[in-house]
Amino acid sequence: MGFWMTLGRHDWTEVYALLDHPHGLRGGLLRLYDAWGESLRELETAQTTRTWDAIHILLTGCENEKDAKGVPLGPAPARDAVMGGLVLTGGTSRLNTPILLRPAEVRAVDAHLRGIDLDALVRERYPLLLEIGPYSFHESDGSDMVTEGWLAEDFAVLRGFYARAAAAGNAVIKDIS
């Protein structure tokens, strides 16, 4: 069993209506969390394999750790592609809990991903990936996510997904579980 990242595109007007809560953002996030598991329409879903941790390191140059305030390391919007956003449960854990990106954040992630030369970035950060050894990066036969092509495949999934979400003005809810 491993961690996979599932991304869902959602209509921003529906998400915003749930976030607009008399008790503020915390109440709205909890209401959105309840709807996410039940009634919130999903316009599209995409899934990556176990590459989420390696992609975060590739994009940010930072290990997947939190600072003292629960914010994933790395500059926005790079960190937002995988680990950044509002945790719907109000906590700081980013595993096994949905994370929301609002349309402006989705557009920023899309623009960032479109501007990346993946081959150049992999050449630059491959030594760091080897050094850190992110979750499930190395295989028992000595290969890894880069040499097997999985990182590039899942990067393409993310790039396409964020492009469609940004073009439609959607919110994105991510879940790494």
C-alpha cells in the first residue's frame, strides 16, 4: 500500500458557497470537507502514482517537511502544485486529508508548470532527489522514478490537469492517501 495523490476539479461557485459560512473560514472549510465526501460535484479527477513527494522536491528544491506554522517548504506557487493550499480539516497534516486551492492559486500553479523545462529541471535536481530519496523513489532493482519515467509521466498529468482547471476557473481539491 502506498500514498497516491488524487486531484479533483470543482466549480468555484459551489466551493465558494460552502466556504461562505457565518462562523468564518474555519466553519466554511469544515462544511466544504463534509460536502467533499458527499455532495460536492467533481468535474474531473486525476491521479498520480507515488511520485507526489518527488514532484514536490523537484518543483521546490525542498524536502517535504513543514515549517513551524504547518506550511510546506518551498516557494509558492511551486509548493502549491502538491503540498500547498488550505487543509479542509483545519489541521496541519497534509496526508490523508483534502487540501484546497482556490482559482487564483490554480492559475498560478498552471503558469508555473507551463514555464518549466522538465528535462532541465530534472538534470538540475536529480542529484538532490538521489540524496533525499523521497517516498518510494528507489526501486529494489536500483532504478528510480526518474530512470523509469514515472516522474515525467505524472508531471505531465499534473501539468494537463492544472491547465484545464485554470482555463475553467475551477478550484482544486487534492488528497494524498
